[in-house]
Amino acid sequence: MFRSLTLLSILLAASVGAMCAQRTAEQDSNHQEMVKLVPEPLPADTAVKYKAFYGPDNLYEYMDGAADIFVLYGVRTLLHLELRAKAADITADVFDMGSPDTAFGVYAAERSPDFHFIAMGAEGYQYEGMLNFLQDRYYVKLLGFGDGVDAELESLARELSARIGANPTLPKLLGRLPAENRKPHSEQYMPTNPLGHAFLGPAYVAAYGAGDQESKLFVTVAREASDAQERLKQLEAHFAKTGLLKPAPELGEGAIRASNSFEGSVLAQTKGRYLILLVNPVKGSEQLLKNAAASLE
Amino acid sequence: MEKFHSWNRRDFIARVMGSLAASPLLGRSDFLFGQSAKSAPAAPKADASAKPIYRTLGRTSISLPIVSMGVMNADVPGLIPRSYQLGIRHFDTAAVYQQGRNEEMVGRMIKEMGVRDKVIISTKVARPGRSRDRNQTSSLTYSPAEVKANLLDIFQGSLKRLQMDHVDILYNHAADSVAEVNSEGTLEAMAALKKEGKARFLGVSSHRPEMVLKEAMKLGVYDVVLITINFTMASDEELLRTIDEAAKKGIGIVAMKTQAGGALRPDPKLGKPLTPASQTALLKWVLHHESITTAIPGYTTYEQLEQNFSVASNLAYTTEEKEFLSDKNAVANAQFCAQCGQCRPDCPQGVDIPQLMRSHMYAVQYSNHSLAAETMAPIASGKGLATCESCESCRATCRHSVNIARKIEHLKKLASSGVLQA
């Protein structure tokens, strides 16, 4: 516990120090919110090696091209700290992504279903010297090395999670998607360009297994039903130009089957303001599309 | 600051893999462009029947279409076969992109398509210790042996993810300093991989094009250099001369960041999003330099792919593209400083505004703060950024509508945060 308090106290000192370099009231306000994520006081035997706040217009200074995806998902602020506590060196990156959806999106974009998942926040995973987790609008990435660092990272993560407090759940829409055969930790949220089409964003995604094959369910969220219909029309136009397009009334009103040589096969239909797509449908997976449509009513 | 760590191998690799997860990649891509298909003007379409222009990649003798695919941010597998269908033959990735999943996607798709012998695959591996701001001095240092071992480990992972026994070009990734270009451990590892046939050709990528080209010419080891080059550098005559000189010496030159950050400006407050015609115009501007063999624009939609590849068969500017490149307003929206110097008399302190604008370009559009600092360093005393501190806002006016005050403020902010250090 003392170790975690030590680390968390360092976070506070570093945050306050870094805040001094910031100028705008908006930034200061946001930084104040992030400072509240960490407790005080500071122990004496700790050291901050490096500290900074970054925003969308200067995240490149820290992450270079890796910043693209965070900017794409709407990052507001990164609190970046490099800490030294006894024998442990730890880097703590706390991303305020502005909303739970976008925090989930960027977290999921960096996640692999093969990771070792732990109960942390809405979801987290850990492996040697690394622990990442998601909670509310925050994506927290901890990295370190040294003896016993994994326990230190976990302790630090739990303290941060407790301070964040709110919303330790994944986006609600994911809970409405069919659970049967859904691959664990395969869900994603894509704000732009899902399936390589700008008109399909944003979309929630989940993978479904069928034997050794996999289908992906995309639920693209339009403003209203007419927008969803417009998206379907654009999709139809794309496949009519590049491949095959057939109506599929057996799947539902307005449903289509489409394919081309580079995107494979797609089933699609609208339900209210949602356009639902099943990519790479396998035998029997039509029912998955129907179930998804029913659950989104 | 710590010196060499006595880590065991497990710690070392864990740290390096951790660095991969939060690692800096090469600059921003163009993938933010085109998010609103309905509101954006129609983009040019590629004509699959049109024959792309091919150029030879220096002494490698590899012949490539002038437009290739920077796979970096693409997460739609179908973009790769579609790119191949249209005529793209070179796919560029890196070990750090999407924590290795980018390489996995490239490998899987190339294998499924069965075209490994028809395409040129490049990947990149970075030296350890680059997990933080590249303008800061890392607190971790590595022996050449550690660097070599690390690179060999990472590259082995790359080959596994790519499902290949070799790559065509292996880059020393993001070598933005002379020391990084000449890194002993890196060069030893790369030479060994070339000798083993796991990398046909060696390359280096950098945001500091002039530096890296000059170093590559001196060193004579790198067959290919991947550089940042775009219209914002149009007035950099020394750079353009160096590109030609390097090409004449047999170095293959590949261009990245050709659209200077895509249709969204690096600093959104600096200018309006650009049009599709601006994107093809910017790509064509780069490819009009015949010393550049190919460009690797990043794209994440089929529309962007078609737009980019439309350039490959025809470099002639369309009317709209000519208008963009010659229209003062359009260029002003892009906030390109033409270095005309007409703003100088506006400053009562006589500050060297063009040089500061150039520094801003390096800091923001190249994301290269050390180069920005180096550019400011020779400015005469009393004529530099420090003098600007005495003014609340800049009174200089650009005849081409560049927002000088905003850029000066941005530079001040960067300077106050301590990142502008040579």
C-alpha cells in the first residue's frame, strides 16, 4: 500500500508541476480534473523523471505518428509521467478521451483478444511490465520494469480506478448485441471509416465464431432512420460498382447480399437508425443478423 | 540519469515490447482525410486500365509505380488486395504500427493473395529507448550489443507476423539524429540480416530529410532512404539539391508525409481542411521530383486509395489542382509560408519572421523540434523568438494570409514547454 501511495503521490506532484506550464483556462480546468485522479500527500523518497500534459495539437511531440489514432478518437488530454520509486521505473499515461465510447474505441484498437485480461475498470489486461485498462472516459496505460513491478502496476491501477470511480462498464450498445458465439474481447468502436468507408462511421463491431471461421458484425449508428437508409444506399452503390449486389428479403425488409473480390461477402439491413452489416457470413449466420436486428429494436 | 541497466534479457525484452506499445511512429499520416463522404467534394478516381508510371529505386534496381501504400493506419484488410488490383506493388509497414497487427494484416493478405514474389514489402524496426518524446534525452542508454540484440529480436517478430522469410527493404526506423542514423548496434544488426538474406536491401527513415540523406551518402550502407517531403518544403532549395545528389549516387528515395498531414492541418486553428484536389496536387508536387521513386501515402478508405492512385498514371495537374497550388487563398489556408520576407518591415523589433515561420514548419509539420531549434539558433541576437516575448501579439501581417501571430504564439508555447532544444 505504501508503494502505491508513493507512486500516486508522485503523480500528484508531477501533475501540479506540469500544470504550471499550461496556459489556457480550458486546459487548466481539464488538467485539474486529471489531477483529482491521484491522491496526496507526497512521500519524500520518490522522484519524478519526466512529466507533461499533452493535447490533440501536440500529442505528436510525445507519440509521433502513434498519436494519430488518439486524435482520431478525440483525445482531450494525456497526463504523461515517468516515475522512479525505489527500484521501479514506471511510465503512466492517462488519456482523457472525452467520452466512454471513444475511450473504449482507442483501448479496443490497441487490444488483442489473446492478452491476459484482468478485472480492472471496465476492462483491463496485463503482461510483463505492462498494464492497460479502460474506465469511463479514461484509457490508462502503465508500463514499467524492475523487480516486483507487475504488483506495483496493479496496485497503482487499482488506486487510479478507484479515483476515476464512475462507469466501470463497456458501452451499453455492446450489451445489446447477440451473446451466442461472440468472441470474447473482440468488440471495437470505430468513429470513422469502418470497413474502409467514410459513410459508415461510427460503428460498433464484434466478432463471432463459427467453427474455425469468423464473421464480424458491424452496427453503424446514424442520426436517424433516413440516414441509415442513405448509408445502405451508398453501400449498395459501392458494391454495384465493384462486385455483386442482390436483394435479400428473406433476411428482412430492404436487406441485401453483396460481395466483391477485395471485401468478400456482406449481408446488410437497416433497423431504425442502425445499419447492420455481417461481414464474411458463414453457414447459418443469417440468424445472427436477424437476432442483432431484433435486439436493436 | 541512469546508465546501462544490468537487466536480464526478460526485463530487457519486456521493456522493449512495452516501448512498442507506446512507441513513436513515423509522423502523422493522411488518414484523417475524407471522414464525411457526403459533404466532401468528389475525389478523383483511379483508372485501373491506365498504366502507372514506374521508376527505379536507386541501386536496388527495383522498379515501382510512383504511388505505393503506406499501410500504417489502415485496419481494413480489403484495402491491400484492392490496392494490388489497381496496380500498387509496394506496401510499407513497421513493427510498431498497431502494436504489430499492421504487419500481421499485410502478411496475411499477401499470403492469401499469393503475390509475395510480385510485391515489394518494407518494414521498419526502431532502436530501443524511443518511447518518450524524441526531443527529450532518454534516461535509458543501451550498449551497441543490446541494440543489436533488440533489433534482431524485433525483426524476427516482424518476419513471423508478416509470414515471410525476408523483407525487401528493412528500414532503421525514425532515425532523426546523426547518432541514430549511424547507430553501431543498428548497423551491425542490419548488416547481419542482409547477409542472411532476411533483408534484401537496407534503408533508413527520418523526419530530417537533408540530414539523413547527407549521412546516408557518407555512410554508403543504406540502399534506400525514406524521407518526409512535401509542398511545405518547396522553398528548401538545399534539401531539393540534396535529394537530387543522393539519387545520383544511387540511393533510392521514397517519400512520406507527402500531403503534409492530410486534409486536416496539424494545428486545426491554422487553416481550413483542404479539398481532395489539394491532396492530389500535393502528391503530384512531390512526384514531379524525378529523383523520388515512389511515395507511400497513408489511406484508410477505398475513396482515398482511388484518389491517391489516380496520380500514378498522370502527373499533369488538373485545373483544380493548378488553382490550389497557385491560389493564394488556398495556399494561405494551408498556411504555407512562402518565405517571401514581405512581413519583415511590419515588426518594430526587426524579428526574423521568415526564419521563425520556417522553424514553426519544422516543429509542427515535420514534428521535429530539434530541427526547429537548430533553425532558430543562427538568428541574430534580438531578432529571434525571445524578442517576441515583449509583444503580447504579433503585429506582422502576411501578404498571403499566413497567420503569423498564431504561429509565433505556438512557437512561444513550445519554447516555454522546453521542447525546442537542439
